[in-house]
Amino acid sequence: MTSVPPDLHAWLSDHDDAIRGELFDFLRIPSVSARSEHDADTRRAAEWTADSLRAAGLSATVHATAGHPVVVGEWRGAPAGAPTVLVYGHYDVQPAEPLDLWTSPPFEPTIRDGRVYARGSVDDKGQLFLHIKALEAHLKARGRLPVNVIVLAEGEEEVGSEHLAGFIEAHAGELACDAVVISDSAMFAPGLPSILSSLRGLAYFQIDVQGPAQDLHSGSYGGAVVNPAMALAKILATFHDADGRIAIPGFYDGVAEWPAHVREQMKSLPFDAEHFRAETGSVSLGGEKGYSILEQLWTRPTCEVNGLLSGYTGEGAKTVLPAKAMAKVSCRLVPNQDPAVVESLMKAHVARVAPPGVAVTVTHLHGGRPWRAELTGPLFDAARRALAAAFGREPVITGEGGSIPVVGDFERILGAPVLLVGFGLPGENAHAPDEWLSRENFTTGMRATATLWDELASLSK
Amino acid sequence: MTSVPPDLHAWLSDHDDAIRGELFDFLRIPSVSARSEHDADTRRAAEWTADSLRAAGLSATVHATAGHPVVVGEWRGAPAGAPTVLVYGHYDVQPAEPLDLWTSPPFEPTIRDGRVYARGSVDDKGQLFLHIKALEAHLKARGRLPVNVIVLAEGEEEVGSEHLAGFIEAHAGELACDAVVISDSAMFAPGLPSILSSLRGLAYFQIDVQGPAQDLHSGSYGGAVVNPAMALAKILATFHDADGRIAIPGFYDGVAEWPAHVREQMKSLPFDAEHFRAETGSVSLGGEKGYSILEQLWTRPTCEVNGLLSGYTGEGAKTVLPAKAMAKVSCRLVPNQDPAVVESLMKAHVARVAPPGVAVTVTHLHGGRPWRAELTGPLFDAARRALAAAFGREPVITGEGGSIPVVGDFERILGAPVLLVGFGLPGENAHAPDEWLSRENFTTGMRATATLWDELASLSK
């Protein structure tokens, strides 16, 4: 079994305190890409990322886009014939609300029980930053890397990476590479290094239902005017059948069954359904009948309500017949579903089931394609060796229910295979209050990715 | 036809400007009873009401309750054997949100097109205040009233009058009277004085659905964890059948059919369905099949969503699987439905249809019984004469879809008949942005109620 190169290990250990201090500075920037009032913060996080790349020994440029900036760092001093590897991450974060459910403030990183609590700690600032520091270990301890490196950090991952595919296309020449490495996912369990082999795609909608022109008195008008909140509930209630299957006609047409050997491997993972249920705090689990929990999460599509708003939601009672009602609804997609096709199916379905008396609009806010990796080749062999060196055991192959839409874009535009190796953990509260990153995983993750650069020298150019 | 007594008419005309100034002062107090941050304002409105009664020549006391105060004004100088009449109104108002839909600020009364725009202008400060001024006209122009008068103004009408029935019971001796007069309703049309013969009752609920213990990432957990917002939508979608009938078992058991002669009279009212639809701004009307609009509004029960809240409701997209979802749901009730029975039926129904995987609680926030008047007797004859004198035409008999729960309490506890004569107008936006009161109705309403006191001298003690 390979081991972590001692010089890199030593450099990372020697700079442990300084690295944590810098990580905390990064986490303090409330770079919430979904909220325009945080645009300046998001810009600041981009500049911070570029400064951090420069300090590590790379050159760095902050590229303006029609949305939030893209940061590109480069080091191209490898020997002739060496491969080029691109590291992708994102410096933007999810909104932190509801704030009252955070134990410590979301943008004031706090260590408790070996965890760094902060919005963005695991998704994805911590995981982007550990790559920068692993690169710095090479450049400071040895003055060089064995491969050419590009670091691409975007600021719109949490709002659908709207401008990233266009950026990659426009800069395909300078971003040309032999492999892409992404750390924006979780290990299957503590101590169990994991290579992610699949991602679900996404089609995210907003459904707006307009009833009367303005809020009305529910006594004076109730009974004759169609209630838009009730109409919305009726629409949402048509999305699933009694078996938890999505009842939008045509929804499953594109769904490919999972290869039998991958489903078999899933069964061998150490998964405790009752532990998973208890972790969620649900009274019992549900979902589509006929599939195991991991199959539901990794291999099957979903249709979820992400938000609801109508009428009076404050303290006490207000007898209002609301003018409008809104739902945010998103579908997780699996190979080979297409977000554009799902958008058409959703719009047709809602138009068909919407009750008379209200005006309903469906807006597609953003989408991304699902993805499934090839599980062979030098990139994956290199990753397996590096993870084994740092964690002391062979990695497992996992799936992921979340979406990283850019993965498909990298493969399509740059023609390079993508490696997804993440250092989060189950229960890390990504997108929820009290998001955290394991300190141990952060440290071991730096060692693993530092080791990875040596292993990647063997990649064919 | 009676006419408005010239001395009262003259006094009211002479003091027109001062009366409007005082009304505006009253309307400037944001006495929102539903919001604890306005408790001091609500208290101030009670004191203002008491001061206004004293200025009119009555004695007045502000009585503390477990909630907002009750104001009682009295004048007991009528000749021996004269009847006693109680006027009821409320000084609290609905919340003003959404503020951005008001043309002028809700607590800065503004006159446009012959209307006074302000929260509480018609519901009910303006209508309470016109009674106080009509009493003052008698006491200032003549030094006396022909009957003994009690004015009872509460501050919890908009939150269910929780403490009023107890107050009336505790003070039944001093509140004993021969009739109750309430102005908290609307005329059927401009120039058409109206006596209200029925009110719907209310049973107001909050439904809380708890899914996971906290918000989860919809990618990492979606598909296995039951979504509480989707569960809530499924519950709400069971409340009506395809014909707009309420599908809660047993819901219609108590519903009495309306007397044929009252339904006939309804048909003779000048009602334009298309005008009503256009006024609401709905694309088309709905509701229970087989009933006219006025029947739907006045004689049939409803089940409405008043508010919805779950997950992420801000700008853009957040891929959250929410921990909880909330709906405010209220049923308007008709004779002889009982709010307590409807509460039991609602709770049993929700428990039956709630999907597994979530915890659902139904809380009954408040309720009130429906009411139907006797349309004969000296009280109604007096009202008809007074309205005819002020408006120059005979009043019509109408129904009302809203609720004034205290009406039933007065009849039950004090054993006195209730007269509902209101001076609002259709489209007045009670409970909505841009609430308004017709200036003409305010003035004519004062003349009508001033005239009423002379007519009520004929009431039997």
C-alpha cells in the first residue's frame, strides 16, 4: 500500500494552525449566491480564493461573468509530456436560514466535538480549500508539482451554475485537461474513503397560483372565490401515486435501470436503515415502494416540495382568502432523464390538473443532467491508491442523491473523465442549519489529495 | 316616512370637521390585536375609546382582561320604565400586511374619491365611532337620551373575542339590556340600507406537519424521507370533492336548510355575478355546485386555506427537504353547525388521511357559532324606520358570510335580541390592503343611528 509522502505530511502538519485560521477566514465570508444582498460578499469570496491560490504558488485570475465570478488558478511548470489535471470547487454557499436553528452563528466558524460548524464548511469551501493547501504543500515543500494544475472555482453552484458551462466553453483551450477532480461530496461513513460513481440531476421549478387580484376577507368571499392555496395543494397532491411513484405522465420514460453489479455492491455497504431514520428524525421512512433506501437515494428520481408560501403565516389567526400561493418544487433525476424533457412533462401535467378559477404558471428555475462514472482506468486507480495511503484502507464505491450539474459539462466540453472524491460525512447538514465538516477528514483529506498529485503523474497525457 | 330629527341633524352637520379629525386620530392607532408587539397600541386604542365616550357625555371604564381590555360606557338618565340598549363594537384591527399593497400607509388615514382609506376604517373603528357621535348628538343637543345606553367596545374581535363571553357573563347584571345594536357589517349596495339577518360561524385551525427533525438536503435525503410539505398538500387536497363540497365526513350533519322565503328574497336583491367576479379579480368563480353565489356566501359552510408556510420561500432556488410545513385552515359555519363538533370532525379526518412518516397536529385557534335573526318585532321595526329616515328608502334584508361570534353570546347570556345594521360597502377591503369606509355612509350612518335612539324609545322594557 502506498503511504503519504513524508515531506508533504510534514509540511501540512507544521502549518496546521495557520491552515485552520485561513479556513475560518474563508468561512466567515457570507457568500450566499442566491441572495443579491450578498453579491459583494460573494465577490469578496472570489477574491479571497484567488489570493489563496496566489499564496499557494499558483497564478490566479478572477473572471467576471454575467453572474458571480469564476476564479481560475494555474501552475504549468510540470515536465514536458506531463498530464494536466483540473480541480473544480465552489466558493458560494447556500442561504443560512432558518437562523434560529443554528447552535452557533452560520458565518462564525466554531469547533465543537471535532467538527467545524459553519455554512459552507463542508459544502464546499472546506473541500475546495483543502485542495489549495495540498497543492501548496507540493509547491512549498518541493517547489514543483509532478503535473500541470488548473483550479477552477465558481460562485454559482448553489444557484444552478448558470454561467459555468458557457465559461468552460469559452475557455475550453486554456482549461483543456486530462482529468477533472472534484471534492464536493461525502464519505459513506467515518474512516471509509469513498469514490462517488453517480449523481442525480435536477429540474427545479416554481409554481405560482394566482387567485383573486388581492387578498380577500375569507368570510365575505369564501365559498364563491377559488382559493389559490387550496388549488395549489390539489396540484401538488397529484404528483405521486399511493405507492410513492411519481404520477406525472411520461416521467419515468428516460429512466435507465442500474447495472446489477452496482446494485449488488450497494448491498455490501455498511448501511443501517434504522440509524439513517433516526439521523433524519423522521417517525418513519417512505418513498417509492420496491426499492431499498440507498436505491431510493441514488438510483431513483424524486419530486419534492422545497417551499410553500401563501396568505397569512404569522402568529395567531387571520381570516384571509389569499390572492396567491407559491410552491418551489424540484425533481432529482437519474440517468438518462433530461431536465428539459422533465420541464415539458411538468408543465403539461400542471396545466392538465390545475383547477379552474385560478391562473397557474410553472417556471423552470434551473436544471442539471444526472451522471454515472466509468469505474475503471488510471484516474480511478490513482485515486484508490491515494485514498488508501491517507486513510489506511481501500475506498468504497458509492452513489449520491445530490446534483453537481457541472460534472456532465466537464465531460462533454473538455472530454476529460471526472473523479469525485469527497470528505464530508453523513449528517453533515449541508443545506441545513448547523452544517459541519469533520476536522479529521479535513486533515486526512489534505494528505490524500496531496498524495493524489504524485499518483496522477502516471496519467496518460 | 320618519325623518332625521332636525336638531340632531344640525348638531352632526355643525361638528362634521371635528368628527372627521377625531376619527382620523382613532384610525392612526395601530391596534393590531393579533400581534403582541402592538399590545401597547391596542391598550392606547382602548383608552382613546373611553376618552371619546366621556367627551360624548357617558361615563366610561377600561376593564382589564386576561387579553386586551374591554371598554364599557354608560348613560342611565332615561325616564323610569325606559328600555336599556347596548351598543357593541371593537377597537382592534386586523394586521395590515402585506404593507406593499397599500396605496397609502394603513395607519395614516387618507381621503381619496370620497373614501377614508385606513386599516380599521370600516372594520370596525369607523362604525363604532359613528355610534359614539350619534349618542353625543343627543346628549349635546338635548342633554338627554330617550333610553338608557351601554356601549361595550372590545379589543379582541379580530382574534376570536376570546375573553368577551366571560366578561359578559361576569358583568351580566350591569350589562342587562333589552336590545343589542351592532354596526360591523356592510350595506348590500351604495344607497341601499341593509339589516343583516345572518352570520356564518367560524372554526379556525392550524395544521402543523413535522417531517425530519431539521431541514435536510433534498438531494442527499430526497426519495426516502417523507416530505412534510407534500404530506400537507395531500391532507389539504382531501378537504373537498370534485363538486366543491366539503369531504370531511359528518361536516354537513348540522347544516339546516335556509327558509324558502329568505332564499326567495335573496333572489330579488340587485346582484350582478359578473360584477362580483370582476371585483374579486378571479378568472372565474367556483365553490359548491348547485348554489347561487349569494347562497354560497351566506347560507353554505366553507373550508379555506388562509396561509401556507414551509421550507425556502425566498428568491431563487434552495434544494431543501423541509423539516416542517404549516397551514392555517378555517371553516365558515352555518346554522346549526357547532364549532366544537367541527373541531372534532376536522381532527378525526386529518388523523385519518395523514400519510405515514410525518407527525401531524391540528390546533383549534378559535371558533364562533353561526347566527340567524328573527325578522319581526319592535327592534327591527325601529331599525327599519331609522334607516328609511336617513337613507330615504326602505332597507333590505341581507346575509353575511363573515362571523361576529359575540352575537350569539349576547343572545345567550343577556337574553336580548341583536340588531345588525352596518354601513360598510362591497369591495371595502376589510382584512385586506386598502381598507376603506365611504365618507357618505359614515355621515348618513351617524344620522341613522341618531334617529334610531328616538325610535328605540318604543321598545318594551
